[in-house]
Amino acid sequence: MTNSPMISFIVTLGPELFLLLFIAALFLVSICRRETEKTEWIAWTSLVGVLIAFAGLGSQGMFFADAYRVDGLSQFFKLAIAVGFCITVFNGKKLPGVEPFKRTDYYLMLALSTWGLMLLASAVELMTMFIALEISSYSLYSLISLRKGDKPAAEAAIKYILFGAAATAISLFGLSFILACAHTSYLGELTGKISMDCPIAMIGTTMFLISFFYKLALFPFHFWCPDVYTGATNETAAFVATLPKLGAVVALIRITNLVLPGVAMTDVLAILAALSMTYGNLAALAQKDVKRILGYSGVAHAGYVLMGLVAGTASGLAAAAFYGLAYVFMNLTCFWVIARISPTGENLELEDLSGMYKYAPAYALALAVGAFALVGMPPTMGFTGKLFLFTSLWGHGYDWLVILGAINTAFSIFYYLNLVRYAYTREAQSPRTIDLSPGARLTALGLAGIVLVLGCIPSSVYQTALAATRSIWGV
């Protein structure tokens, strides 16, 4: 290989290669200095990853026997994943829920999971997709159990592993059906081979999708979600709630629109979206634990994202990509506040938010913006994202799903605004000791600012998402 192709290879795969080097560095630190508590460099290094991912937005290429495709879609999601990883690492700088000597291991697993998601964004071959998903998943299984002295963490990890193993087994079984019928696992070659005329391949592809539905916490594959959020540390829950869902969305965009463009599959997706939205929102109404509320909220949002896939058009897929990014920022804003007002790492009940507007007005404002955005109220990113989703689906034979989505948005107002009500209208029973450092408060306001700015001026991000989704058809 000459220098030029080598440089092109390094530049095109910059985000993945950087993260791989980052993982190697963390591994060396982990085995050499297990007692270290100095993890500042990890957070700042993750910021370099964001810059590299941003620089690679226009990269394109096919690699590894055409199983790995770098295009607009993959680079859009890699940037979103890099940003989410960076925020998660900064969120976990103090990491009170993890023993100090395990913190480097924690970041190592976090980076490894992120690397798996980046591979998933570019994978265009089913076995490559499966391996990338497993790399991401196995790291998460370890992360969840790292909460110190907490039995629910072990229970959550076991539940996540068992349900994950079942989803993996079903997906592998489905993959065998696909290979038996279509004799290929490349997405490009599967186009046209998976149809109602070949029911075994159709069933196999549906089974293969279950692992991604599981990651997305889509009903009825959501059982792990609230318990894992509750059992994991606040920082881990922030990661589990956001980035793996981005990986699932990009994989579903590729599979459902290249392999299964038929009406039968969109009907299945529409029904799952309706059930997920309705169940998630109704279940969240009865919750008092803040992380369980966000867990069931995640089930509902999986349904919203699926609406873009049901539309099946470039604008629908762009809406799904935009909403996936919006969900990352909205959720990380809420989790940032949760981590700051529980400095010992405990789980919060709604009552624990009481009086926040007095002792931490910046956090109360950020939480309010995050909650309003999750509802879908203007002028936040959540409102714009839902508007894109609803308009992309309207007039494509699924108007009932748009109406149901609007009704579910109305349901969700109660439990999201409950967070704001406790923060602004209740008085604290006793003062809380929280992290009020200027950097933490500025970051909270910065995240809230991103949610508002991209809600008011979404054009550049939406157009990038639109160009990215068109790239999967080579348009």
C-alpha cells in the first residue's frame, strides 16, 4: 500500500482509529496504574474525538471486502456518538458510584462500547453488524455491574445480560434463515431478495431486527430498560439511555429501507411504534423515581423515532436521524442535572427535586428545558424533531399513527412537567449538598442552550441528516 491510500485510509476511518488508540491507552493505564484517580485527561481526550469526527463528516469509502461503508449517514451518526461519548465522560468525571480503582476500567468499557457503536454505523453486512453490536453490548454488561455496594446494580446487569442473550440468540437464528434463503449477508445484495415471496427470509430478517429493537427499548423488548436505569449509576444510565439507541437507529435505517422496503414491514413497524409510544407514556405516569420516568420515556421515544422509519422516505429517515440526535441532547441535559444534584450517586425521587430553583437555579432551568424538549414543546429541539417526524409521515397512509403520536405527546405532558413542578413549586424539606461548581453549571446551561438553539435553527443539522440519509441510496 502506498502512502496516499494509507493516508486516505487513516483520514476516512479517523473516528474509529482515534477511539481504538484511546482504548489502547486506557488499557495500558488500567493494567499499569490501577490505583489512579486522575482521570481528567480522559475527558479532555474525548473532546479531540469530537473534532476528528467533525472533520470526517464528508469522508466516503468502502473497506474490508465492502462490508464497511463510510458515507454521509455513518459520519453523521459517528459525530453524534462522539459528542454523546464526550458529554458522558465529562458527566462522569467524579463518578461517585464507582470505586476509585475501577474508574479507568469503567472508561475503558465506555470507550469500547462507543467504538462498537461507531463500527455499527458503517456496517453494511449482517455479520459485521452483529459483531459490532456485540462489542458494544458486552462492554455495557460490565459497566452496569460496576456500581459499588449496590445489589440492584448486579440484578440490573444480570437482567440486561439475560434479555440481551435471548435477543442475540434470536437474531443469530434469524441470520441463519437469511443466509439459507438469500445466500448472502450483504445489505446491497439482499435488496429485492427479502419479500413476502420468500417467507423464511422475511421471518429471518424480522428475527434479526430483534437485537436492535432490544437496544432501542422498543415495546415489547423494553423489559430491561427501567430496571437497568435504576440499577446502574446515574452516569452509566445516561450512556445506556442515549448512545446505544443511536446505534440501533442507524442500523434500522439501513436494514429496513434497503432490505425491507415493502408494505408488510412498515405495517409491523407502525404497530410497534404505536404500542411503544402508548405503553411507555402510560407506564411513566405512575413512576416516582426520576430514572424510571426517563426509562419509560425512552420506551415511548423509541416509538416516536420509529415513525420516521415507517415513512420510509428520505425526509422520514432524516427526521428519525434528527430526532435521535435531539433525544441524545435532551436526555443528557436531564441526566447531567441528575448527576450534579446527587453527588453521592444515589437515585432520586421526585421529592428530591423540590426547591431546586432556589439552591440551584441553573440546574432547575436546564432540567426544565430538557423536560420541555422531551414533551415536544416549542421552541426546543424536541418540538422541531417531532414536527419533522409527524410531517414526514402524514399523507403516507399512516395518518392514524401521527394522530396517536400527538395524543401520546399530550399524555406525556403530565409526567415531564411533574419534574418542573417539583423543581419550581415545591419547597425543599432539607438542604441538599450538591455540585455547584461553575463548570458544572455552565455545562448544564450549555446543553440546555444547544437544545433551544437547534430547536429554533434546525436547518443546518436537518439538511445534513437529509443528505446523509440520501447517501444510502447513492443519491
